[in-house]
Amino acid sequence: MTTVYLIRHSKPLKVNNDFNKDSLQLRNEKEVLSVEGEEIAQNHFAHDEFQDIDFIFSSNYVRAIATAKYLAAYNNTNINIVSEFGERKFGIQKWEELPKDFEQQQNEDEMFKMPLGESQREVRERMENALEQVLTICEGKKVAIVSHATALSYLFKKWCEMNYSAECYFRGQPFFDGVWNYCETFQLTFDNQKNLVDIKNIRYSNNP
């Protein structure tokens, strides 16, 4: 069996981009964690659940790497950067370009996207391919992957009934209420044929 923790990044810092000439995609990739976000990640990964992690992977987004660094520090191991675990790309220059119901449309139609952006299916396929490689390399190990809410929710649709901001089911059993907290964590168990046999949402009411 291989255990994989799929984890959303911690809370990013809100900044003023009025004078920022970077593309919207680059700004998104460069977002850093807020002070609160650093504290959330540090406290979250101090739980025993996250001890003895054999491999740590992160998307190439700064906020994901900054979240994963606490896992790496607690487990005395390196972070492996995999860009395929990055967030869904909008393919726009300004937020105003998105239709008001963009999120709902993309959730309901796996092919819907902006002309230069990614569809739900495209995100899921790259996430699947990256996870497949991780499962091959890390068979029988304990693995953590830090990624992003939308990308993870699209990946889950491979195995689960995922509803937009509503309860989600695996094999007919609810496992997630659809509310994405920072450092939201899911424990997935795969058999030796890389089949998902169990998924659990791991939350803590109090930090250690």
C-alpha cells in the first residue's frame, strides 16, 4: 500500500498589484504566504500524522513550496518540485475577462475553458499523469503532495462524486463537506496496482 497526502497550500498574502507589470499567471505563481499562513502551515504539520514522510512533492507555485517547507523541515527531507501539480490556468490578463459564472460552468462542463486557459479535463489529466509517476517511484511509501484547491478537486473527480461547494462522496460515502480550508488535507491509500482504495479528509480542531 502507498499512502499519499494531498494538501492544499496555506493562506497567501494579499497585495496591491496596481503597479505590477507581471502577467496575471506569473503573479499567481509568485504569491507568498501571509504571516498567518506561515503559522497555519507550521502548526498543521506539527501533528504526528505528518511524521515519517518519505517523499515530499510541491507544485512550482511559491505559496505551495512555502507550505511544503514545514513538512520538509519536520521530516528532514527535500521538496521535489513538479509543475504539473500547479493550479488551473485561467489564460487571461485581467480578472474582468472571466464570465461571472465561470467557476460553475467549468465545474459542470469538463471541456469549458477560456481560449488560452485550461479545461477541467486538461487539469485532471496532467494531475493524473504526475500522480501516476509519483506512485511508480514511491510505491509502498508515505508521500505528501502540496497543490491547490481547484486542481485537487478536478483530480478527485477521477474517483469521486465532487459537487461544487457541496458534500463529496467516495464509493457512496461522504468524505468532504466541500469547504476548502487552508492546508486542507486528504489521506489517500493506493494498492500495489495503483488503485485508490480509501480516502479520508484529515482536519484538526486545535493545533498542537
